[in-house]
Amino acid sequence: MIDNLGSIRFNSAVTEQIGIDRLTGIIAFARAASLGSYTAAARSLSISPSAISKSVQRLEERLGVRLFSRTTRSLTLTPEGLVLHERALRLLQQAEEIEQAAAATRAEPAGLLKITTALPVGVHLISPHLPAFRALYPKVSIDLRLGDTFTDLVEEGIDVAIRVGQPVDSRLISRKLAPNRVCAFASPAYLERRGMPTRPEDLDSHDCVNLRYQSSGQSMRWPFRTGDRIQEILPNAGIVVDNSDAVMAVLLNGGGIGISATYIAGPYVARGELVPVLKNYWMDRHHITALWPESRRGNPNVKAFVAFFAELFSEPTPWDSEFTLA
């Protein structure tokens, strides 16, 4: 009896362990298939690429099929992998729904909150206020991920994204948080040396500093409003960089005229380090928007986070209050 009981307990433990291991493999497989690489899957799950690779290999051995066709540069689903990926996503979606249903029953925000946003928004608008948010909700821990590529919130398990522009994913709920005004600026030293332009056309005779988008490689077109007409100018820039803070660094050191979001430039204007240029032609451009999946509708962490920043960024926004907009 004792031997039989011990055997039953041992087999139960092994069965449980195998189940957990298989589930880990399914998660690793589904994330790698969705993101197209072990490295991207590892980053989203906060584990090593080798752990992803080993989990997928063990899953393939148990199933007896190859899930991926691998080369040094790509990861492609096999026909069998394609079928199993769809089923894996359905399984994980059901698990996600269980987790979110449990979270919705909590009255108090608690646990991990995963946020994604572009680098400048994260650095200048989100990160500085996270201590105040956690002072209100100390049981919430923050995982903030910064980057210029748009992630799939549903597939990557992100709770909320802060993005600039119009939402394009119909699966997401959205709320506008603040205007995103993009305007021209220069240092007082540069303007004293080269003069103040009065029309967008005058930029042809000035040194310009432009931003190149990391996601597309394209240089930013500068928007100006003339009456009811909006014109976009691609300046002949002597300096092009792919980071908005680098644009600021060049402008602050007298490098020319550049375009910047007002939430980045506002503090420099307040300190007299930058001067607004061509104010009569400024225009609002897009909005800063919070987005979250339908599955997070009742999530107390998401509700608290969005409400906190919506109140913080109510108009007039703190950064635009530093100077008068035309």
C-alpha cells in the first residue's frame, strides 16, 4: 500500500511537471511565431533567447513535428507549425481571459502593469511621473518598454500603450490624453547670428536640423499652417539625427532650426535656452493616446494608470503652458 501510494504521488508529480513544461513550450512557440524571432520573443517574455530555443526544441520533440524552418536570418513556420500556432493562440487567449477576469474582481490596483510607448514619450512624459503613480498605488509594479516600433498589444501581453497618432487597431480601446504639438525652435545664439525667419520659405536660407524616423528611415516633413492650408516642408537639413533628444542637443548648441514636440522643447523655452520660431504657422498634430486591449477593459491597474495620466495632462498641458501658441 505504501509503495503504491508513493508511486501514485510520484507519477502525479511527474505528470504535473510535464504539463507545466509543455505549457512553457507552447508560450515560447506562440510568441516566437508571432514576433518572428527567438530574440524578440525572449525580450517580450523577459527571458533569454536560449531559453526560448530550448523550450521550442523540447516541444517539437514531444510533438514529433518541426514547428519552424530555421535559417541564420529568419524563422518561418512550417505547415504543421502554422496550424498549431493558431491553436496555441486560442489557448493563450483563453488563459489571458481567465487572468483578466480575476484581475477585474479586485477593487484595488495591484500586481504587474506592462506599458509600452515611444522612447521620447516614455522619457519625457511617462517616466518622470511613475513615482507619483506608485505613491498612489504602491501595490502596482511597472514594466515600461520603450521603442519606436509598434508592438501587438494582444499577442505580447501588453496592458496599455501610450502612442502618438490615430489608433489603427480596431481591437483596442483608446482615450486621448493630450495634444501633440510639433513646432520649430532655435537657440537665441543662433537667431542672433542668422536672424529670425518670418515665413516657412525662409528656412531655405537657414541651417536646419531634422529628425529621421528609426522605424521607416524617412526624414520628418515639417508641417505649417497658412490660413486654411497646411503645407509640409522637407528642409534641406545639414544635420539629420534619428533621436528627438539628439535634435534638442544640436539646437541647444546653436546648430540651427529644428522641429520638436512641445512636450520636449517646453522646459528649454521656459529657461530661455530655446526660442519658438514661425509661431504664426504652428499647428496641432495628432494626439497622445492611451490604448489597451478589450480584455483589459475592467483591469483596475489599467483604469488607474489611464485616469492618472488623463488628469495629469489635462489642457492646458504643463509643457504648453510655458509659452503662448498662435
